[in-house]
Amino acid sequence: MYRNPLKKGRRCVVLADGFYEWQKMEKGQKQPYFLYFNESKKGVVKEMEEEKRVTPRILTMAGIFDRWTPPKTAEDQEPIYSYSIITVEASKSINWLHDRMPAILDGNEAVEKWLY
């Protein structure tokens, strides 16, 4: 599924304020956590209460994209564009919550390295 976009160099950067992870609770319930980078310190922090939230730094996450063109038999079909966010093993600061997290590109140099 992802081999073709990677071979074609279809890498992208996905921008976001943060991302959600869901902690599994007892009885099948899940607790959402909004994770973001705080402007004043490095690392991912979790938001538990709205009043403690600070202005997040924009996250730059590694992604891949693709374009699918429907078969010639389909009339007036526009190409479909899609993307996926690359995930990696969770950092020590959030591995208690989930075992995976987005591949975060920290700084312009990391973004350029991913894209080129």
C-alpha cells in the first residue's frame, strides 16, 4: 500500500496543532488525550484540563501522499488524493499512553531531510 508512494518520492509534511491518543480504560472505555508541543519547552505534553492549555507550537509530521485515478470507464471521475501520517515507536514521555506516535519532524532541517 505504501511502497508505491515511497518509490515515487511522494513525501509530504502534515501540519497540526497536536494529535489525539486514546488510553484504554476498564470495561472497553477510552480516555482521549490531546498531545501537543508546548512553546516554552521541548517534548510532548498532555492536556488533561482545558485551563492548563498553552499555545501549542505547530507540529510538522512526516507523511506520504498518493493520487488515484479511477478507471477510464468511470464518467466524470476526478482523481482522489490521500495521505497517511508515518508513525514510529512512542517516545518515553508518552509510551504509558500508546505504543506508537506520529513521526515528528523537529525543525527546518528535519523537514528538508524528509522531503529531499
